[in-house]
Amino acid sequence: MAKTLTPATTGYMNNGGLVQYGSNNTSDSWDVVSVSKPSSPWRLNIQGDLPDSSTTPSMSVSFFEGTIPLFSAVGTWQVQGQSSANAVKKNWKLKLKNSNTGNKLAVKIGDWLSMTSITLKAYGDERTLIRDSLTTEIWRQFHSYPDGHLAPTESYQYFDSTDLGVHTSALFSTAGFPVEVYQNGNFLGLYVLRTSADNPDYLMDETNNQHLLIQPQHGGNVWGELQSLDITQFTVQSPALKGYNDQDDISKTFPDTYAACNRFIVWASNCNAGTIDIRKTYSDYVDLNSVIDYIILCELAGSFDSMTNNFMLGSWNATSTSGVWYFWPYDEDETWGLVWGNTGSQSDAKNVGWVTINDGNPAQQDPGFFRAVHKNFRPEIRARWRELRDTGFISSMNINKIIKNQADMINPDMMVQDIAVWPLNIGTGSPSDIQLPNKWSVGYIQNYAKERIEWLDEQWGY
């Protein structure tokens, strides 16, 4: 006897459109939701008190694309990022839960991996909201050439036994798109909804002690001539170290992890000092293609804040005596002409000089290990630059296309409101000399890219 089906239920969305919910709908109990990447601007409506640097108030949030509701959640929110704590327009992190089940709510946006928290970047020093996502997208495009992967095949295959290796969209950096944010019914501002750079996006198994993922934290002596690693200049993201904090004496509490990190950093520092022959030893320590592509990205984008800060350093086979390490970009908002300590035309594309050599630029972090690679592997860098120019990954046309995709998510009317709420002369958490409205424009970034490519073509002989 045929089973009688329960009729589907129907209802109305806020915009008046008819929607069919389906029979026996249980979506309010789902702890994982998937939504498409936006084709029109998103709006987040948050209800709750605004956090400060020491509070994490409760909130509820509803996500809309245009006027179409996507999903809602509850949870807490807090200030996100080190520099943001001193900024007027702060970054936020929303930690989401399903209001019915009380469980963490995982959100998968397009091909991104699922996230249980939502990061909203204010970019007080980069008001176009374009530079960070532009830079990492360019890197993903050219670093995946020619085989289509951002990492070795075996790092993807590591997960075959658990989920058949469906991690092909791991970003190995961050990605984002602009969103409009309201708090308690009032316009809070334009932000970039950005991925969280969690361990899965680096194919890291945090239970595996050989899966190392570390990040320098404004380290002043990251590349000094070290006899042992000062781990307090880094954050250890993988493996998971129970009870660990950045100030612990990790060499005593987690000696294997410390020794694996120490092996690479000491080698890289001695390459910088010239006490080790980098060309004879590199293959035992670092993936050369990884560091060359990172150098090319930093030179192209003028990423001066990424020499002793704002990169991820990882390995899947790190021990105290072996292991190959990889470099990945992170936090690329101070790029394309925004340079601490450099004002006016000094930081323009053809005036700012080398990022990874340090030729006297006063804004420069010490490029250390990157300088050693740049000087010793210049033929390989020039060959890779030529390859990426020939394929068109590095070109004004491609960069302008990426910029357009990002800018299309911003309603110009909302940018006017954002500037009204957060004027261009307010404190941003950066030195006052970086607050240069003439550099806060899409046209400036496009022209910077064109002139920077021309300058690098001259230097590398393309």
C-alpha cells in the first residue's frame, strides 16, 4: 500500500515572496547550514550590546542577501584582532549557536569550509575594504598554477580515510566579501565577512604532533641569528597544546613541538646571517616554490607588514630532525600603497623599493630569511615571475577583474553612510601618517597594481 505523503507547508518571506518549506521541516534544529556565495550585498542585523576589549556580550544575528533572509543564530561577540583593540572602528568576531539546540552552528558559504564563528573586519586603515581579499585571491590563483593545488597532493590525501579527502577548497589563506552590518536597528558600518583561517583551511590535523602551524606575532627578532627559538614571538595554532598560551616555556611543556619549530627557525635565521649555505641545504627545510611565490606576492602588493608578521608557517612532517615547511599569506590589508611610516608619494608603487631586501626603506620590517632567498634564488624568482606574467595571472586585467568582483558587493550608497559614521580622519589603530584618503580608492589600487607590475618587470627583466 502506497504511503500517504504529508503535504508541504508554505509561508511568506519578509519581502512578500511565497516560499515552500517542505513537509515535516526540521531546519530549526540543524546545526550545519549551507548558503551560496553572495550575488548581491549581504546585510547582518545584530541584536545585542556592543562589545569592548574586555567583554563578550550575548547577541542574536540574522543574515540577509538583499531582502531575502538566509539564516539566524544566537551566540556571543567580541573584539577581534590586536590592532583593532586600539581602533575606533573595530573588528568583530561572532561565535554562533543554534538557538533551538544550543549547539555550535556551522555555516558553509559557497565552497568555503564550514565556520562556527563569523569574523567581521573593519579595516580602519584600509577603507576601500578590497586590499586584503584581493591580495590573497591573487596568491591562490597563481600559487595553484600549474597543477591546480595549493599544497602537495599527499596533504589532501591525508584525510581520505576520514572524509574521502573532500578538502579541495582549503584556502591556505583568508577570503572575504563586504557586508552591511546593523546593530539594534542602527547602521554600524561596512565590514568584510572574512574566513577564520582555522586549521582545516591548512589541512592541519591538530591531533597530529607533526602537523605544525605557527604565526609570528609582531616578532621583532624573528630572523635574528638565533641559537634557540623565542617561541613567545609566535602563536602555535597546530597541534592542539592543552593548556598552552603564548608566554609558556613551550620548550619544557611541549618539547617535541618546540624542537620541530626550533629546527626550522634556527636554520632560516642562520641562512639570513650567512652562516649556512642556503642553496645546499634548503631542500631539507623549506618548499622553495612556496617561499618564492610568497616573495613575489609581497613584492607585487607592497606587503611590508608581512616580513616578521602576518604570515602562516606550516609543515605536515615536522620533527626535531626533519621536515619541510611552507609559507602562506595572512592579513594583507596594509598593501598596495599603505605602508606604516611612509607618507605621500614615498609609498607609491615605483618609489617604495624592494619589500624583501630592505634597501633603506624606513617602514620596513627586517625581511631576514626572505632577503636570503631573494638574493640567493634570484634566477628562480625571475623565471617564476616570467611564467606568471606569461599566463596572465599577474596582469592589470586579472587584478582589475578581482577588484571589480569585490567592489560589486558594495552599494555606493552604503559606502557614503560608512564614511559618515566613520569619518576618514578618525583614529584607526594605525599611525596617523597611514591615514591618507587619496590612497583609499579603487582607482588608486588599480593604478598601483599597473605601476608595480611595470616596476617589477624592469627589475626582473621581463
